[in-house]
Amino acid sequence: MFWLIESKMDSKEESAELKKGCPNTSLLLAICAACIGGTFQYGYNISIINSPTKSVQNFINQTWLERYEENISEHYLTLLWSSIVSIFTIGGFIGATIGGTLAIKFGRKGTLMMNNAFALLAALLMGLSYPTGLFELLIIGRFFTGVNAGIGICVQPLYLGEIAPRALRGAMAMGTSIFITGGILTGQVIGLKELLGKEEYWPILLSTTCIPAFLQLLILPWFPESPRYLLIDRGDDIGCGTAMKQLHGTDNFDHEREDMERERISAMGIKPQKPWELFMDRSFRWQVLTIILINVAQQLNGINAIYFYTDYVFEEAGIPEVNIPYVTVGTGACECLTALTCGMLIESLGRKVLIIGGYTLMAFWCICFTLTLTFQGAGPWIPYLSMGCVFAFILSFGLGPGGVTNILITELFTQTTRPAAYMIGGSVNWLSFFFIGMAFPFIVTKLQQYCFLVFLVVCVLVAVYIFLVVPETKNKTFLEIQTEFQSGEKRKASKADPGLRTTLLLTPL
């Protein structure tokens, strides 16, 4: 009872602290330093490959002609280009499977620093492909950019979630989503013909992935390792105190230190779990199922379909083909804006409201977009409704699933299970990314605009699952969230077994 009162008082104090003002400047800079070489790279390398499509295909054809004195077949050219694009997801999957292990062995910050080697190697290989006449270097380079992105999207949210104070954990962890969308937008802008989008600049364009890597190598060393990692994984009390003073200021980390101490005591004698061990642990089965479902849904919710239809919708609306890349930049800016909005709202509205609301709105826009595409020729104003649906769907995604998914993975697990959870979630995300990349063209060809009805079902089912199963995690410690999940399981078990229910009722409070 006293612990409960103390916990409520702590939550009130944390909430009051949140209302007072902004987080420590050092904390904000640490987040920027982690993100610029982390999830920024993920978003950047997703979008940067779109602009030089024709230029790279011309280079492959020219190289093939010089080697074999004949033009490459259309089928083989498509296969090579698809390999250059899709090998990124294979690299990402491998990066996600090793990211958690590296984070345990070398620390969160240490792994982020080491990860830049993959980005620098990728930039070198892709930059050398044109002067050496080896298009194979593009495939290898894209593979390494995928490994870099896979490790970054696994380890960076881990770092952000552990360095942020409880009352600001959601807002600070939104750095993951903000920098992904910022990377996508930056890639779209740099790929314009006025900058590096001209045909002769494509090797430089693909090599620019080295710039965020250099920036992180210069900036991140000035900031500390995750205090939670230092205290719980390494037992470094002095290092933890020093890190917290730098990140939170000298007077603002007492409550955080108490939370860490409780978690350290609960984790004493427990080694960090491997992914397969986490799968076998029945006490975490609902958390594991949750992260699998939300990561699958993040790729299969229709956002990729919206981007696929974007050019078609803009053409039907009468936008000249030469201007479509600029309107596409508008979609990137729209998603970036919603990530920032989600960051401002997440601590007031909570995680659950935003993600359920986001999926519900996406389901609604799936219906609207299906109707507008079906009746595209019914009137000159219908294409503009389709454009509105595109932007509304992107806004809904960024406001909910795009921003909250990674935060939930951080908050649903404790220190000993969190790296394994990110490995599972990241692997599922990348496999889903690969699947949708391979299967999506066939889905669109067969179902055409009715493919959005499939995505409608996905959005509704995930929203219902989160409403029924996932608790609100705002302003709760990691131990409190874990206890709430386990309490939910006990309540379900007690309903199924009256004898157990009697035992629970007789347990002293």
C-alpha cells in the first residue's frame, strides 16, 4: 500500500516536472546524435534509391554492353535492379538479428558508434561502382546500408528509451520516428534534379550515406552510455551517476535512479535473455505477441500501397509529370510533420489512444480511398478527393502507428529482455518489409484498388487487439508495466479456474 502511494506521488511529481518545461539540453543533443546515424539512415536509404532508378539502369546496361558486347535483356535488367533495391531488406534483417546481441556486449552507444563502419563501407562501394564499371558493388553496398539500418533501428530506440526520464520517455523516444521521416524527406529533397538528381550525379547521391555516419562519429562520443545499461548490465554505479548528471542535470534524476535500483534488484542473478529464450518465457508471451503483431501491421497496414498509388493519383489530378517529384516531397513533409505532432501529443494523450486512433483513421481512409479510386472518372473533382485521402492516410499513420510502435517495444519489456525484444520485433519488421516488397505488386495487380479492403481488415484487427490487450504505459515504470501485464494474465486465469480465483482472493494485499 505504501509503495502504491509512493508510486502515485512519484507519477504526480514527474507529470509536474514535465509541465514545467523542456528536457535538459544535453539530453536533446544526445538524442539527435544517436538518431542522425541511426534511424535517419534507415529513412534516408529507403527514399534515396528512388531518384536514380533510370540512371542506374542505364549504367547497368552500358556496363553489360561493354562486357558482353550486347544489350542486357529487359528481364535480367529488372532482376538486377530489384536485387539492388530488395537486398537492403536482407541486410536489414541480418542487422536486426545481431543488433540486440551487440548492444549487450558493447553497449548501446558503443554499438551505434561501431555501426557507422557499415555505412562508410557502403558509401565507398557504391561510389566506386561507376568508375570501376562494377554494378555488383551497388548490390554489396546496398546490403551494407541495410545492415547499418537494421542495427540502427534496433539499438537506437533502445538507447533513447533508456536515457529519457520516465515523464518524457514517449516524447524523447519519438526521435526514432521523427528522424526516420526526416531521413525520407531529406532523401526526397536531395534526389531532386536541382540538387543531386541529375543522371551524372547518381554515384555521389548514393555515397551521401557517409555524411550522417561522419556526423555521428563526431558528435556521439561527447555523450554518455545509457545509464540503465551502466547500472543494471555493467554494475557501474559511478558511471551511471555521471551519465545521469550529464543527461538530466544535477537535481533531476533521483526518481529515475530509484526506478533503476528497483529494476536492478529485480534483475539480480538474471542474464539478458536470448530471443528464443524470450519466446519460451510464458510470463512474456503477451508482450512478445504484441510486438510481433504491431511490427507486422506496421508494414502490412497499407502505407506502402498509398505510396505505390501516389504517382497515379497525382497524374489523374492533372499534375504534370515533371512536377510529381515535388508533390511527393510534400508527402514526405506531411509524414515528418505528423511525427513531430505525435511527439507533442504522446505524453498528454498517451500511447494507446494515439495508436488505436491512428489505425482507426487509417481504416476509414482505406474505405474512402477505395471509393475514390473506383469512381476516379466520375467527375473532375474525384482525383482531388483521392489526393486528400493520400495525405490523410499518411497523417493518420504518422500520428499513430508510425510513431508509437517503437516506443511500445521499449516500454513493454525490462532491461534483461529488451534487447531480445528488439531483435524479435526488428526481424519481424524486416521480414514483413521484404514480404510486402515481393508480394505487393501481385496484390495490386489482382485486386487493384480493392487491395485497400485487405489493409482495412489489418488496421481494424490491430486496433481491436491493442484496445483489448495492451495497457496504457504513459508515466509508468518498466516494472509497473510488466506487473500490469502479469496481473491481466492472472485475472484471465482466475476466471478460467475458480480454485485459482479463490487462492488469489485469499492472498494478502
